Amino acid sequence: MRGGSGKISKTVILLCCAIGTLLSVYALHVEIHAENDKNYRASCDISATISCSKVFKSRWGKGFGLIGLVIGDDHPLNLPNSIFGIVFYALQIALTFSSSPGLASTQLYLSAFSNVASVYLGYILYFILKDICIVCLSTYITNAVLLVAVYYKNKSVQEIKQKKERKKQK
């Protein structure tokens, strides 16, 4: 990728992925400790209605509340959402270094899907669990910023592809 906008979007993507990974690792840490110690109180547990461990321990904290319904709660794929987050951000980092138009589009679709998942989980958080999870909200914001950055990276990669195709036609 050439140009300033491509470098800026790549930097923002990597920053968002770093933040998202840290949030996911912290969420996994909280979930593991909350499951093993009933008296554990995470620093993100501020009150009865502002609690991340309450959310992470809920049925929606694993497999997005969907995988367990389909293949069973004890299935190995019914993992904490934070593990899916860690894998997602690692994949985003890897895709960031590609200048392939196809992989740039894949990165955009994955980022868009993460935002759909954020809206779904945000709905569950607010309307069903009636909770505010600072880690969750931070992740949703990170995913939204990531989507914008990935969009601009994808746009830059597609423009470079079009320029190369126009040069070939001349």
C-alpha cells in the first residue's frame, strides 16, 4: 500500500487490534477467576448493574449464547467469547499486512461481522441482562473504529488494484 491514508488506516487497525486483544485477554482472565472463585471481584465490577463478570458468566458469555444451543454447552467449540475475540484480532493483524484485494475484502467482511456481533451482544447486555459492561462497551467501540479503518484500508487496496489495471490497458 502506498500513500498516507493506507499507512494511517494500517496503524489504526493495528492499534485497535492491540486494544481489542488486551480487552479480550482481560475478559478471559476475569471469566476464569470468576468461575473458580465465587468471591472474586474484578476491577470492572463497579456495582450490581455495572458488572463485567456477571456478563462473562452468563450463557451469552460463551459461544455468543448460540453455540451451546446448537451443539451443546459442553461442546469444545462453546468457548468464551473472549477466545473468539483473541482469534479475531490475531486474524485481523495478519490480514492487515496483506495487499491482496481479496484478502482486504475478507478483512472488511470479518470486521463488519464483528460489528453485527457487537450489536447483538450489546442488545443482550442492555435489554436482557440489564447490565453495563465497561469491557464489553470498550470492545464494541474498538470494533466500530476498526471497521472504519479496515474500510479505508480496503478502499486504498482496491484503488491501487484499479490503477494497476488501468496501466495494463494503456
